[in-house]
Amino acid sequence: QGMNALTAAAPHPAASRPQSSSGTISGWLLAVAIALPSVCWSASSDRDFAEKPWIEIQAQLPPFPQTENLIPFFVSAASDNKFLIDGESLVVAADGVVRFTLVIVSPSGAQTISYEGIRCATGERRIYALGRSDKTWSKARNDEWTRIKESSLNRHHAELYSQYFCTVGVNIRDADDARRALRQGGHELTRQH
């Protein structure tokens, strides 16, 4: 009973302050004003950073490659083929796709020419068109995006992806950057390791 008397006799310091309804409302409004911008920013940032559906830009076929514009690149000592990119056909588009004309020359001199794209964000490739002997383009029958794989048959795609156009943590800025990477034997960051 003595303890209860003490508790009753010594009111809590907050209890001795007069409470006004305007002070309570002001405090509540202040809390809302502080929290509201962060809630609004969070909601808008979620919209800004939400993954938007990818839309591919319509690829425009380039002029047929000229010998003087071909840039060789190394694929593997295990291959007797020569691999070249037409430097004038290189495009780094707003949709994140690096597009280029690829020329593969066999040891007998036979050429396979294709206009292709590599999508760095997903590690996929696509063939848009194949070159004909009369130096015109023919739309590729199978022009779907396919995953780039480390296989001996398509090693050149994996090499272009990992060493030249889509190195880890580095985005090719433009066609000049892509040409520079090809002429230097790989993107500068891959050669530093």
C-alpha cells in the first residue's frame, strides 16, 4: 500500500504538462510530413526501377561488307577458320543490342556472311540475315534469340560476347568502342586480367 501511495503522489513528468489538442495534431502532422516524402519516393522509385518490357529496335540491314572494312578477331587456336567483323556495320543500339556483320572464311576460302546481334543483358544472339553470293541479303529462316553457349561450333559468338562486346561489368558505349576492342584483341578490361 505504501508503494501505491508513492506512485500516486509522484505523477509522471509528462502527465504534469498540459496536453493541447493542437500540440497533438501538430506532432502527428510533423510525423506524417516527414514520412510522406520517403513513402512517395519509395513508390515512385519502385515504378522507375521496375523492369520494363524489353522492346527490340527494328534492325536495318547494312550495305554488304567490303574487304577493306573487315576487322579480324581471334577465336581459338583449335579453329582453322578466320573470323572477321565488318567495322562499318557495327551498331550499338538503344535497345542494348550490338549488331554487326560477321564474315567467316574457311581454309579453302569459302565465306559465310551473316548480319547478327548480341544482346548483352541476356547473353543471347540472333541472326537477322545471311549473305548471298550476289552480295545481297536473305532473311534468316531461324531468326529467334538463342542463348550463347561455350561450344566449339559457335565459339566465335561466346568470344564476341565475353571478350569484345559484353565483358563483365562493361558496356560497349558505341561502335567506335566496339571497333577499338576488336582491333586491340579484346576489350581493355579483359586484357588487364
